[in-house]
Amino acid sequence: MARHYESSAAVCPFYNGEETTDLFCDGFSPGMSINLSFKDAQGARRIKERYCRSDWKSCPLANMLINHNKG
């Protein structure tokens, strides 16, 4: 798998890395990764700041992963 930039500011336990318009998170099973692609850097930056670097517990994807792992 390609290496991506990993922000030291990320606090989300599901965060795996990022690129300018992409965000990489854990998937639903071991070895799986979810790639979120944004149309522009501003949209990606907004999500990274809101969820990856601060309030990760309110992230819709993090909540799906938490709920999936409970079941």
C-alpha cells in the first residue's frame, strides 16, 4: 500500500493518513482502508480539521466503524 502523509495533529484512532484531497481511514475489517476523496482541498481540509484533528467522536464514519465493531 502506498504511503501517505500522516498528520501529527490527528487524534482519531481510525485515521490512517491523507493527501491534499484524500483522507484514508480504517475499514470494516483488518487490512481494509476507506479512502474519502474530496473535489477540492478546501473541503478535505475542513473535514480533517473538524473530525480527524479534534472532534473525532462526532465523525459519521468513526461512528459507523465503532458500531460495526460492537456487533
